[in-house]
Amino acid sequence: MLRPLHVYVHFPWCLEKCPYCDFVSYKTERTQIDHEGYADALVRELDARAPAFEGHELASIFFGGGTPSLWEPKALGRVIGAIRAAFPRERTAAGGVEITSESNPTSLDEARAASLVEAGVNRLSVGVQSLDDDRLKYLGRLHDATLAVRAVKAAIATGARVSADLIFGLPGQHAAIAAEDAGRLVDLGLDHLSAYALTIEQGTRFGDLARRGKLPLAEDDAICDAFLAIERALENRGLEHYEVSNYARPGQASRHNLGYWRGAPYLGLGTAAYGFLRLAEGGLRYRNAIEPARYVAGTKTLARGVPREGDGVTSTAEPLDRETLLRERLMLGLRLAEGLDLDEAARDLDIPLADAWSRPRRRAMELLVQSGGLVVAGARLAIPSARRLSTDGIAARLF
Ligand code: SF4
């Protein structure tokens, strides 16, 4: 039986570097990007990685970045075509292959949205972040609220599935305002919304300012209030809070991201892309070179095979044993409202049930259940909605 495989493609350029962003993205002008050359490199990498996805069917493709909407849709479409042609079969169940492209309002008008859909994209994700111009300035974004709304409407007009990203927990942002932004966006006709609390990452401009005490930040209580207010506003509109930061109308959850959270393997292609593959003895997490020139040059001499350090494209390749994979399943699966089935995870990873349900883990579960941090129903573990903001800490206690 063919196993599902998701494909992530990284596009590493943006018009500006946002001060909070720790993704690999380089500031550039659209005209400075070698659109076709980057597509050529991805196709070379895909060809060379074929042994890594033998025995798999294609489940989804996700273009992330960076700002993939800066990429010429023709070049992006060529990559979609190559990926689809490389797999012996595509998933036909549950709506078929989901093909998402991230985008920013500064590079998504009606013509661009239509070209992306023509190129094969069937789900557009728009980086709105806020509908308040002052907050957008604080976040260093190039767009204003008017442009954000225009981009969302352009995406919806294509008939593709549409999601938007929102950042909450901004200084001076009242919970009601954060919820109002979320509600206004959904009222435009979205079927999915991702709402993330602002996190300050080391190595970013915000990280530097925060370290020096020069960045205004929201209090933890205000962040928590905004999280709950957004949840109420979206659930009132019929969206399900299916993952800590994600809401969807029934049947509209991101199938690509569900794959990550359920522990499915994914092939990462492109500069700085992460990938996760299942191997007979466990798993392999790898990352590609983070400089575009190095990545593109490396694909020219890349030999066929599974990613390995020293192959010219892969910067790190880390083997993962089964117990590590089970801990990752717990960490990721507990982010979902559905939680995870520990028996199923153990069977999939070939771990004896007695080890998955080890005495220390069962004891930790009992304590968490007593404190209201966990619900256990048969073999299924889930975190109640009121404790979702503490997901990482709760999951870590089950390691
Ligand atoms: S647009 Fe997105 S990927 Fe690009 S710098 Fe800003 S947050 Fe990062």
C-alpha cells in the first residue's frame, strides 16, 4: 500500500525582512529573483530525491517562505507539474491533493491570484497579520489594512480555498480588537484562519530590541485574553478551533498541516527547507542549505539518494529513533483538538504498547488528568480547550 507523503517547497525571498521573522527569507526586489533558475533547481532536487519517496502517494504540496506570491506563477506551476509527475499516484480521498501557496498582500492582486490558481494552486494563504494600520507598522509590514482586505477578496474571487494569518498579543491591543479583526476577516468569506501570538525570537530585530528592553510588549494576561476572545469570535461564526493556532469551517482544515501534526512524513524541497522521512529503523530529519546560491549550485551535482550531509544540498541530516518519534507525535498531536491515539501511534512506529504506556508516562497522565490538563478516553489523549495555551508544557510532561 502506498503511504501518503506531503511536499513542502521553500521560496526564500521577500520584499522586506519583518523585524519579528526568523524564517529564512532574504530581502530582494522581484526583478532580482531568478524565477526560472530557482524552479530548475527545485526540479533537479526533486529528481535526485526520488528514492526518498518511493512507495508513497502525493498528499499535498505547500509553497511557503518567504513570499511565494513574488514568484512568477509560470515557474511555480512548472514545479507543481514536476512534483505531480514524479509520484506514481496522488491521494484521491478527502478532496484530493491540496496545493497551497502562501502570499502577501503586496504581491497578491486579482491577476496574480488568478494566475496562481491557473498554475495549479487550489488554496491561498494570505499574510494579513492585522487589520489595524498602527499594528501593521509596529510589525514592520509593507501593507496597510485596505491592501490586506483587497488581497483577501482577490484570493476569494478565484474560487480557491482561502486562509489568512493573523498575529495577536501586540502591545496596546485590546482583546476585543484582536477578536474583531479575526471576525472581520472571516466575514469576508474565509474558510480558515491561523491566529498566532507574537513570539519574540532570538536573532531577529525584535529579539535584539527586547533584549535591550527597547521593545514594547503585551502582558501575558492580555495575550491569553486575546486568545480566548478570538476563539469565541470564530466559534460563534461556525469555525472549529482544530489546532492551537488554527480555525476552520467544517472540512476546511489545512490537510498539509494536519499531516505535520499527525506525524506524517514530508519531503522538503528548496533553500532552507526542512524534511522528515520515515526509514525502516526510525526517521530522518534534514535541512537544506540556507543560502540560495549554495542550494542552487548544490542541486547541479546532487546524486540520487536520500538526503545526507555532504551531498552538496543537505546542511544537516539527523536520524531519529522510534522513542524520539513517539515524543514528537505527543508534542504535535496534542496541539490538535482531536489529540492523538497513543495505541495507533505506537503501532505505526512499531513500539511495544507496554513501552508507549510506560509506568512513568501513565503516572504523568494521571497527574495531568487530575489537574485538568489532559483528557484520556481509551487510548486517545487530548488537551481541553481551556489549557491549549500550555500545550508544549503539558506534552513535555509525557516524555
Ligand atoms: S513577509 Fe513573512 S517570511 Fe517574509 S520576512 Fe515577513 S514574516 Fe518573514
